[in-house]
Amino acid sequence: MRFISFLALFFGLAYGAIWLHYLGFDRAKKSQELEKIASKMRHIEPSLSFKGASYKEFVYDN
Amino acid sequence: MITRNLIEYSIILLFKDRSDHLFSFLIFTFIVTLLSAVLFISDSLQSDLVESVKFQPDIVVENTLAGRAFKLSEEDLERVAELAGVSAVEGVVEGRYYFAQQRIWFDIKSDPSLSIAQMSVGAGVREAMRAQHYEDEFNFFTPKGKFTLKIINTHSPSTHLLSNGAIYVHPINARAILGFGLEEYSKLYVSVPNPNEVGDIALKIDQLLPTAKATPKEDVMAGYQHLFYYKGGIFMILYLVCMVSFLILLKNQIGLVYGEKKREIAILRSIGYGIREIIAMKFIQNGVVALSAFGMGVLIAYVYVFVAQAPLLRLIFLGSELSHRVELTPIVDLNLLFLLFVFSVIPFMAFVILPSWKVAIADMSEAVR
């Protein structure tokens, strides 16, 4: 039983920490910055830096 | 009935066979970590893109000549503007500039808010320029000669996905760098007030300018929704690695019931343990392993992707030509995690519980002999 309690405590603390990280991320600020730059570009395209098209096609569909 | 004693005895047996259970735990954790990390990265990138499409024009027109991107003229712009249903057409100048010293390409984008002597750059571009000792200024080499612009701003890692490889300059400078004339454009942004007319107008533009391609907003959005090549490439390799690992894991799980373990079950049966207790013990042991491994896998993947910003794996998704100071938005798709849980934990448990039940109901004297 002690082992199960220890496991529950470990995962409880670890998931608590990542939950705090998840909630602590400033989404509003990021969204604002993305909007600011997107408003200049309008038609947005991801800024990728592959060596060639075949490298990109390894991951992306188009 | 699962009693406290049964749970404690199951845990004792779990530690007795710790090498087998540790092997299962490690393989299971590896599979969950790998799948979760890739899902986290792809979801995060996709979410940032979808977040940024608010200003997407209704139709984007791009021209080609002999299969290559080509300029659009002022005359093309006027012909599109005259179409019924079109409220405005904006010509933009964008393109790519080859930085020969580093042998990499930069994306040149127009930004009218900048003054004529200034430019702002993405973090990856800044790093590449610094490598050639361009600290505050950068020289562009064009067919008409060299000209210098001052770097006034480096975009933050939070806009990395849009800006990392981009240089933003005044439209006049964009024309000079890319060799465009005053009445030439690389793209046209068409505004259509009635959303129901967008498809028809895109078709009309295709007919009007036969070498051009008009892409409606809906197609662009659909492209962002189906961004990744799930049927092949890295995802296919990922599926294969996970499938092979899972088969090894299941083989190990079956091994936990046959051989010496079969004898163990037979002894438990002969000293009075019922079939239900034996199955409950196996369920507790493997439930602890499966839940711990799944929990640990998701935990490691989260920390790797959203805290450490996915070193190495991000290069597969973003390319390795420029450096990436990225800030991935934490996005956790619980539906996909649940699906992963169902398709991993249930077979894992089934592959030990079903053989245990089969052994437990068999003739005990045969197994003990």
C-alpha cells in the first residue's frame, strides 16, 4: 500500500507542477504578438527552414 | 473481492518479478513518450497557425510561368478589381533573398509601418546574420548594387513560427531587393464582402488570368487543418517504431503468465486462491505498471516539448537551416491522449489477464507437475 501511496503522491505532485506550467503560460500575450505580426502579413505561411522541399514533405502535407 | 492484503501481496509479487515488469514499464513509457511528444509538437504548431489566420484575405492570387512563381502586373490587379463582387484588391511584394555567405534563403516581407532605412528580422535570421558579423546593419546585394538597412527589431520567440526566417522591410525596399518594378506584385489579396461569392469569384479569377492560381480563404484554412503528412514520412516511421516496440511489449506480457509463472498460478490455486483473486492480482500488478508508464510517458513528453522546447525533434518539424529559439504554446489534446490510453493500456492488460484466466481455469495437477 505504501508503494501505491508513494506513486500516487509522485504523480499528483508532478501533474500538479505541469498543470501550473500549463495555466501559467501567457496565452493572451502570445496571441497578441501573433495577431500583431499576422496583421502585417495577412496571408500567413509558416517560417520553416528545410534544406529542400523533400525534407519539408517528410513532415508536411502540402 | 479486492482486499488490502491482496493488493499488498500483488505489490510484493510485482517486486519479486521486477526485471520483467521494469522492462514492460520502460518500453511502455518509451512508446507513450514518443507518440505524445510528436502529438504535442504538431498540435502546438497547428494551434499557432490557426490562431494567426484572422487577417487572412478572402482570396490570394499567385501567378506562375512555366510552373514557377511569376510576377503579377498592375493590369492584372485592375482586371481583378473590376470583377463584380470584389470590393478591394491589394498588391503585395514578397519573395526570397539568398544569403550567399551562409547559403540560406530568407523570406522578404513588406511592412509599410517601417521607415525606408529600417528592417525587422526573425530570431533565426538574426543569428545567421550575426554569424557573418552583421550586428546592427545588413547589406543586401541586388543586380542594381548594394544597399544597407538598419536592424531595428528582432521578433520574439513567441512569433517564431511566422517570423523566424523572415525579414520585414518597407515595400519600396522589398521591390528593390527582389527586383520588382513599381507596378509589379508577387501576390494579390482580394476582398470579397459576401462570403457566398468567394468560390465563384476565385473561379472567375482563374478564368481571367489563366496562369494564375486563386486560393480562397476556406482552402487556406483547410490546408492549416490538414497540415501534417500523417500517411507517411516521419509519422509512418513513428507508427512503425511504436508498433514494433508494442509487439515486443506484448510478447513480454505473455511471458509473465507462461513458464515459471504458470506454476506459480497453479500453486496459488492449489492453496485456495480463486480464479477471481488470481485475475485481480494480475490486474493490480499490470494496472500499476500500465498507469505508471502512461503517466510517466505523458509527463516526460510534456516536459520535453513545452519546458525544454523539444530539442532535436523541433528541427524535424521546423527545419535545420536556421537556428530556432522557439516558444511552443502548451496544447494538450485530451481526446487524443484518451485514445492513446485506450489503444495502449487495454491491449497491455488484456495480453496478461486473458492468458492468466486461461491458466487459472486449467487442470492444476498438470501445471504443478
